[in-house]
Amino acid sequence: MIAVPEKLLTFEEFLDWLPENDRRYELIEGVIVEMKPTGSHARVASLIGAKLFEQMIKMQKPWFIPMPAAFVKPDANRAGYQPDVLILDDETVKNAPLWADSSTICRGESAKLVVEVRCSVPEVIPNPSSFPGQSGDPGSGH
């Protein structure tokens, strides 16, 4: 689902707005998008993650796959997404400026691999304020 905003959000406003529920949201060009992966999407992502985890153990690398998925913030200020599988370096992620507070990486040195499985389509929703208990005001912290 895509939340049609009154204005385009920055990544920081998106993090302030982000509700604590089991839904998955991403920020694409300043617009909030609810991601609804299909069963086949989830299956493919979990199989990829399991195989990669096996290899990480064999290689004895200080890497991990964050669960639930962490955010990746590209250079663009109006974007942030949760990849389907993300492998992070346990040593360098400690220095990522947004990691401790928001499980977000914004520098490439922490990510060893980013996997995005494409087999789902987002739906349009009216506005973030339409969510129960959400004011829709990015600055309100809800």
C-alpha cells in the first residue's frame, strides 16, 4: 500500500512516523509504501537467507542477518527500505550513526550483501493518518 502524503517525507520523518505493528513499510521518493510480500516472495527470501547463513557459519565470518530486517538508507534523504535479506558486518555496523537508535545503515561498509526479492506489488492507501492510532503527523512521534 502507498500512503499518499500531504508532503514528501524525509527519512527521519518516516522513522518518527513508523508505527509499531507487524506491517512492513518503506519510504520511496518521500512516499510511505506498505509492503505486502506474497507467500512465494517470503519463501524465496527465507531460502536465500538460510543458504547464506549456512555459508557465513562455514566461513566463520563476524557477520549477521538482522531479524526483523534493518533499514537501508541510501544517499537520497527521501528513501529507506528493508531488504529481504541483509548481511551486516558485526564490527563495522557498531560505527554506523543510525544503527543503535533505528537499526538503520547508511554507509556501505557495514553491508556485506543486500538482497531484494521482487515478486510483490504495493497497494495504494489514502494517508498515514488513516491508520488507527496514528496522527499522520511525522513530527508527532506516532
